[in-house]
Amino acid sequence: MPKIITVEKDYHNSRFDKWFKNTVIDLPQSLVEKILRQNKIKINKKKIKSSYRVQEGDIVEVYNISNFKKNIKNKKIKYKSSKKEIDNYSSLIIENNENFVVINKPAGIAVQSGTKSYKNIIDIIKDTKYFQSSKPFIVHRLDKETSGVLIIAKTREYAQLFTSLFRIRKIHKTYLALTYGKVSSSIKTLDDNLVYYENKKKITQKAITHLRKIKTSKNYSLVELNPITGRKHQLRRQLLHIGNPIVGDDKYFNYKTYDKKYKNLLLHAYKIKFMINNVQYNFKATYGSYFENFIKTKF
């Protein structure tokens, strides 16, 4: 007799292979493809491919599941947050509803855990009261050093929706950056071909950002940035290209050529706006005291 599973709403429109690994058994992709070819899995009595998008209510039949052995992976260690951290992050909530939260992310903490980032936003916020009956889904990222507005979905459905909106550029972000030097008033748009390397393979990606100079002093500028594309470290690299690196960014330039090394990267995700079901959402995250103090003392 086959094992019969009904697809739940949370996985609606997910790829079959992803749904299968998450909810039935985690098998190597090659084995998933093999058992599909052998017709050992059917959806609504029909043969499907791994790329099939499951729908809420689909009836999945899996034959001989007891013969499969799941992948053995090293268990990922979760960061255990303290009550103080949980309380602190609760105070950073800008918006909370049944589908997503918006927080004002502090600088110096990663969005999710990684090889160099054990402490992270997701592992902390999942323990807050805002996720008592759901789990957090990442829909976009900010660099560890960058502060500001961050959306975290509460359901897989909204995670997929936000991912789609970002992909078709229907979510608009505004950043504030403090840079070295006077940014030229003639620069309105940064248009670059940024080079990245993946396993020694050279990849060139188009990067476009609209720029507005807010104020300048003798040695610094405060600028507003609206990225059209979303490349890795896009704003940091583009401002470096025009000779105005972001204060505190010691990844892409040698700070010793300037006056001093600053502890914080002075880049802040200031605003975000988007529309869902004809409802316009606008959120703003105030910048930290270190950002404010720099403006007060340098301008």
C-alpha cells in the first residue's frame, strides 16, 4: 500500500522535490529523480516531474517508502538566545501582522547563521512572541554590518510572494550612506558591471542604483540610494568605484588612507515600500545613535 500525503497550504506552489524532501523524506536529488521515473510517486493519480509545482490539496502517493534511506547531514547548531536578547529584539519590531513582521535590524549581526556567523537574527526572533504559532522565513538579506529595515515572512506562502516581488522589482528600498569625500552633484545614477567569482568562474552582473546627494561637508557626504538591482555588496562597491567609499567599510578599501577606522559601517536600510492586494505598505527604520552622532559631528 502506498503512503498517502495531502499537500498543505503552506507549501502551495512549491517545487515537488523541495516539498518531498521537507515533508516526506530527505533523499539525494538523483534518487528522487529515479523513483519519479519508475512511477513510484504519483500526484492525483498522475506521473509528475520533480519541477512540478504542488498545489494545496494535491494527493501524493509514495510507494515502497520504507526502502528509502534519508540523507545523513551534520545537524546545524542553532543559536540559543537569552531572554534579554529576545526582549531587545521584540523592541525592534516596526510592523507585526499575521503574514510578516518588519524589524529594524541592528548592525553587527547576521540575518542567518553561517560559517562565520553563529549568532543571528532568525534564531533570536523565532523565540519571540511574534513567532509563537509560526516560523520565520527569510525573504531578503542585509549584510551583517548593515542596519535597517528587514522583512521576515511568517508563512511559506508569503515568503514565496515576497521572493517573487523582489525578483520582479516591485519592492523598493531606500538606503542612507555616509561616504568619504564630496560626492559629485552630477552623479544621479550608478551603472556598473560588477565582477564576482564562483569556484574560480568569473561572473559579471549589471548593477544599477539611483543616487541623491543630501548634504556634504569638507570630507564627507550623506547620500540617499535606491538600488534597482540587488547584487552582493552592490552599494559598497559602486560608491567605491566613484571614489566615495562608505565610512567604516574596511572590506573594500584600506581605511588607513583616510583619517581613522570606524567601528560601524555607516550604511542603513532606511525605507521599504511595496504593494500587496492593492494595499500599499511603507515602512521606515530610524538609524542608530552612532549614525546620528556622525552626522552631528561631521556636518
